[in-house]
Amino acid sequence: MMRMMDGMNKGRMMKSMVRLLVHVLAAAMPLLSSCRHDVVVWPAETGTGGEARADAVRGFWLLNEGNMGSNKCTLDFYDYASGTYGRNVYGSANPTVVKLLGDVGNDLHVYGGRLWAVVNCSNKIEVMEAATARRIGQVDLANCRRLCFRGPYAYATSYAGPVQIRPDYEQRGLVVRIDTATLEKLDTCIVGFQPDGLDVVDGKIYVANSGGYMSPNYENTVSVVDMETFREERRIPVAVNLHHLLADGRGCLWVSSRGDYYGNPSALFCISDPGGEAVARRVLTPEGRDVVAGGMTLCGDSLYVVGSAFSYATMRREVNYAIVDTRSQEVVTSNFIADGTEQTIVEPYGIAVHPLTREILLTDARTHVNPGTLFCFSREGRLLWKQRTGDIPAHIAFLWN
């Protein structure tokens, strides 16, 4: 169905507790001695990542989705300056928030000095200070899914209805315009059924409609919304059950399809001229296979795509770790991992790329109900370090100094 549906002993002896305490104190001491008022001391679980280093990028936030219905969405932070990784830090930064982050984290961004986390089954967008994760407020939005930003506004997709699998689902989805300063919802636009990823090109918002609740009657179009009138103008046919949508620096749209888990496989498409003829071209690997697109990110002229998809038609699972050259629109490699580490990865899920070093951050959702793993690879694809995360690690947002 949808990505959010895919995943449907406190310490172990004194020795482990002592080790954990040592890690916590080691991470906390530099912060306790600091005079900066924007740093939170996190007495949460901590670990170590790579070597400490000075970097224009201070660190990154990682949003763990948590299995639907478990209320286990959590937030982690990696600090490049100290080389430490803090797990489940939201509660420490916000001790008075009773229900913590909520149920199913679906997207994460840093914008305007704020950290924006979409928590879809809790029907909210949580807004925090980007440097500390201290809570600022929330935007109430039913079954919200994804975010993008332009100027003073955030644009969010919303399924606008309950979690309910029905071929005759009647509630169409929305794109909502939000004032990033006041968190006020300013306008709404009706689009297709169960809209997910969205991005902006030349004054138009492009929205990937999934119809994911309507199996087997999936949607197969990208909605085009005029930003000035904030109304849907037209739709571009692509493929069934669309998911991610990203615009590159040339204005091309990269759109992923989850497929229908039978005859239509997960695939990647490129729309080179979204404002014109807007024909979606299927992107294939050098081996002639579809690109399985469970997670994807842009960095420079490269699109990094990871995914794992099972087909009931073939009874096989297809996995790839691909890089696409957005200039040539061709797949450069089907596997950017050069040291065999992929043999230990169970369920490749989310991906991000350090904007300066090109280090690749890859998440493994593993069982979807237990802690996952974050892997950091060099730009050449060799493992640098790995770290245990929360359940279903998925979305990463970099924090600049």
C-alpha cells in the first residue's frame, strides 16, 4: 500500500547501564560547560558516530517514523563537532509535552531557523527550534504527508480523510498554504486522492497523487497547482501509486511510483518539461531494470535513490542503491555501496547526502517494529560508521552552523 503502511528489555544488566551512563556523561559535559543558551543537554540515549570534525554543517536531525498506531515517532540528532549521536532527544528538549511527537513521522525539514516534522496519524505538523528541538507550536492538519517551502510559506499535502482502505474512497486530498511565521493555514487547494510528495517549479506546485488508500484503484497523476490562484490547473499522467516528487536545478521533475505490488513494479520517472508537453519518461538501470524508489534525495547533479519492493506477481524482492546523473538523466550505478555492506542491510528506507562532503546517509528500517540502523558511507561508498536509531528511521534534515 503506502510507505506508512509497510511496517504494520530496557537495559540488559548493570554492565550495559554503566556503559550507557558513561556515554551520556561524555556527551553532556561539553554542553554543561557551554554558555550558549540555544543548546539542549539531552540525557537521552547516546552513541558515537564518526570522528569529531569542524564543519559548516553542524549536524543533522533524523525522524524515526515509528510503526502506525504505536505512538513511537522519535527524533535523533548527530553532532559533527563532537561525533556523538543522540537518540530520542525530543522528550528531553520538551519535558512538559505529554504525548511526545506522536504517531508516524512522515517528513522533516529545516527552514527559517525552525525544524518542521510532519506527524501524519497525529494529524499535525510539529514546529520546533532548529538548533534545540524545543517546541514552538503545531499546525493541525488531517493526515498530513509532505512539505515543501517557498519564501514565507510552507506547502503541505494532506490526505484530508481517515486512514481507511477503500476502493471507493471519496475524500480527495489537499495542498495547504501555511504562513511560516504565524503557523496559520492561509489557503487550500483540492488535488487528487492521497497526495504525497510535492515541489515547486516556475510558479507551479507539482503534487504526486497516490490513491494509496484506494487499492486497486490507484491514482496515476501529478497535479499542477498555480501558486498565484492556488487552484489545480491540470494533471500529468505518470504511473500508479505515486510517492516522491523532487525538482532538480534544471526544473525537471523526478517522480517515484510504488507500483501496485503485482504487475506494475515500483519505478522512477523523469518529466523534463513539466510546464510544457510534460511527458513522463521511465528511468531504467544499465541492466534494463526499473529503479526501485523507496527513498530519494538530490545533491548537486546527482539523484540518490534507494528502495526495496516486493512483488506478489514474481514473489521476489527487488533492491537497489542507485545514483542518477540528472544532466544525462541516466543511471550511473545500481549500487553505490562499494564494500559489500549491503549484504547486512535488511530494508533500505531513507537516504540523505551531506551537501559538502557527499557522505551518504542510509537508513535501514529492518523489521519495522524494532530499532533500525543508520549507515554513513563515504562518497566512494565505503562504510565509515553506523548507529542504532529509533523504529523505522526515515527522514533526515541537515542543520547548518
